[in-house]
Amino acid sequence: MNAGDPKEAGTPGGRVESVSEFTRRIKVLLEGGLAPGWVKGEVSNLRMQSSGHVYFSLKDAGAQLSAVLFRGDAARQTLKLRDGIQIIAYGEISLYEPRGQYQLVVRAVIEDGVGRLQREFEALKKRLTGEGLLDPGRKQPLPPLPATVGFITSPTGAAVRDFIRIMERRRWRGRVVVLPCKVQGDGAAQEMASMLAYAQSLEKGSDGEPVPADRKAGADSQTPFFDLLVIGRGGGSLEDLWAFNEEVLVRAVAGCSLPIISAVGHEIDFTLCDFAADARAETPSAAAELISSSFLAAIERTLHASREVERLAEQGLADARGALEPLRDRLRLLAPAAQVERGYLRLDDLGNRLSSALRHAVQEKRRQFQGLQSLFAQRTPERRVEMESQRLLSFWKRLQAASPRSVLNRGFVIVRDERGNPVGKRAGLSTGQPVDAEFSDGSARLRVE
């Protein structure tokens, strides 16, 4: 037999069913197998038909369910349905065969308590905002390094243990005082407001311990015992956290004279105390981190400053050493022994310079004397006679070189007329004229032809 054989389908008698038959069988199973019950959800897609029937969807974060409130049942309800309202509906499941769609046939509707609380929350928030109690401008700055922190919370809850554990893990050096009170249920808001008033009434005594303001004596100035307050608890439902939305507590938080942090353990939604407080932390653990972060930052700044001071001190010491060395050298120069030694050196130097100057002066005087001596030697009578003799001899030699006798010695002849005058040209002679010819070795009478 093939896998696709209708007899393998498991239908009654192994036959093939029509869509209508199959759907009808589902309807029997759903309507017969699911008993009527209560379903909680948010109304959406609300449609009121002219027939009087009301169609809508019930939804939550994970699913949605089609619902119908028929005319007869709708007429009996006292709650007016609208989109966004939270309700609890009683009814049974039904399958509408033409569409193959199942839906909840609602018989009764009541308002969900969460929806009522949400409306109260919004109404009170609007009223307090109008009064200015939630104005951000009224908030006080948190002290950067609170020494004493008061935590208004349940002493047995996990919130206070987590808060203290984180403060110890981060080595916070302050003091945490737990102010015990109820944080849930009837009277919790009034009890927390009373504890908040009590915390503000405490002042710091001379021994550093808390003293009620009306018992403190001998002090003009009032020093609050607490530097910072924290009010909060761990997580829970809206009903569990509702005490932090009650007007008596919200007004007490808004009017608190001390800086206060709201630390209710819900990260998504807000309570009215979150708006009224000076700061909001998502959880008590986050509040511990917020408070200790300034402390850790101060430690880091202190360590950085310490390292910087150490560095500057070492740098200053090195600079001082560098400045000391020239002073030490200068001190050595100014020491008496060093000055005596320098005196010796200067005396030797001056002596050497004096000796050199004297030698130079003597040599200069000697040179001048030798010059004068040479000049004097040149100007003595003997020297002048000798020089004049040499000059006359030189002159005589020049005369001898230029005299007629020297010319005759070189083979020339001097012709003279009858009067003894030298005849320099032929034109000065006439034929038959007697002349004297002077030779180097004598004279001779001659006649001109």
C-alpha cells in the first residue's frame, strides 16, 4: 500500500473527509474538550455591530484571541468596553465553521485590577505634575561622596542584601543604615513615609551617632545624620509595587529635605516615587553602583593625583639635583682653599705676563738702541769723511769715464784748431788749415788737404 493511500489517513472507516466534515470534527473536539473559563487580556480591534453584537480581540505580549460578545450578553454588562482596557472575560471556545476560525464566546466581562491601577497611576501623576511636585527643577543634586546612607526598605528582602553586597564589593568606605519598614501591602506607603520623616529628623551628635533633633543640645548648627537616602525594594508586579505609587508616599518623597534615590526593582516601568525622587535607579543594586561610582572615581582621581604628585616630586628632585650641581661647582670655586689656589694661579700668570712684558720691553729697547747706534755710527766724522771720500771717488770715476782722455784711450782723436778749440764737424775746417791732432799717446801738427 502506498504512503499516500487514504486508508493511511486515520479517518473514521479510512475514508476521505470533506473540508466541512473535517472542520466540524475540529469544532466538536474544541467545544467538547475545552471547558469554559476566565481569560485576562487587553481589548483591541473593538467593533460594535448595529445588530448589538460586539467583536474584539483579547491580547497580551505573546498572543491574541478573537472574541465575541453577543447582543443579549452585551446588554447585561456594566463595564463599557474600549480599546486598550484590561479585562477578565468568562466564556467558552467556539469554532466558526465558514471561516475555520475559533473564537471566545464571552458571557461576562469584569475590569482587570491592573487596568484600574494604571488609570489611578496616570490620574495621580497628572495631578501631582500640575502641582509641580514632579518638576525636574525641584530635584537636589546627589552628594558626590556621602558618608552615611539610609536605606528605607524591608530588612529581610533580597534588595538590602544585594545593596550591601555591592557596596562591600566595591570597597565603599561609608556607612549604610537600614531603616526597616513594609514595602508591600496595606499600610506600606504610610509606614515608608513615616520612616522617611524619621530619617529627616535625625541629626549628627558630637560622637557621630544619630540624635533626634528635639534631643540635641548645645549646638546652633544642625547637621543631618544622613547625607543620602535610598527608598526601594526588589521587583514585582504592579500590584506588588503599588505602595510606591500612593499619594502619601509620593508627596513625602517629593518634599524630602535630604537627597533621595528611588530604587524600585523594575527596569521597564516607572513608579511615581521615581518621578518624585532626586534620582532614579532601576534596581537597588543599580543604586549601590550609582552611589559607589563617585567613590570609585574619587579613588581613581586620588590614585592618579598620588602618581602625579610622585612623578612631580621625582621630577622636582631631579631638577633640584640639576640646579644643585652648578651651585656645588660654584661653591667649590668660592671655597677659601680654591680661592687661594686661584690666587696662586693668578699670581703665576701675572708673573709670567710681567716677565714676558719685561723681556719684550728690553728687546724693544735693545732694538731701538741698536737702531740709534747704527744711525749714530753712520753720522760720526770718520764715517762722514769715509762716505764723502767714497762719494768723491765714485764721482771721479764717473768723470774719468766721461773725460776726453778716456775717449782717446778707446782710439779716438781730438782735432783742435789754431786756438785749441775742438773741431766737431768737417765744415769747421778749410783747406790748408793747420790743426793739432791729439792722440792718447801725444799730439801731432796736421794740415787740412
